[in-house]
Amino acid sequence: MCQDRHIPEYPWTCWSYAAVLLERKGSGDHLRPQELLEESLQISTDLGMPPLRQQADDLISRAGETFDSGYPRGFPNERLMFSD
């Protein structure tokens, strides 16, 4: 994350990368998306980017888990099911 200031492209990149990892469902891919989405949500809030915040919230919902789930890192690999 940028230390002094955020650039608008960075939180979008975090969201995009999280989406790719969640869809790919590769070995270890369930560990990083929550961290990326938390960062995207925080920065989008700080910068006043409601469309991105909504996209991140939607992605979390589609993943079928929330940040306060009882699973390590929030996204158990076997439960990542997207509804189209």
C-alpha cells in the first residue's frame, strides 16, 4: 500500500486481483483475496470511491463469505462459489 497517499488505480487493482484469485481457486488462492479486498475497501472509503466500494462488497457477497466468518483469512477455498 502507498504510505503517504493513495492513487485511485491501486484500490481498483487490489479488487481486480482479488477477483481473479477467487475465480481461479488455485492452491493458496484463498489466502490473499480478503487482504486485498480489505485494502481496497479502506482506500476506496478514504478516497470517496463509492462505485469501487460497492464492487468490493459485491465480490465479498458473491464469494459467499464475510470478513467475520469463522474461517482463517475469511475465504475457505472449498466454499468459494460464485453465482452468475
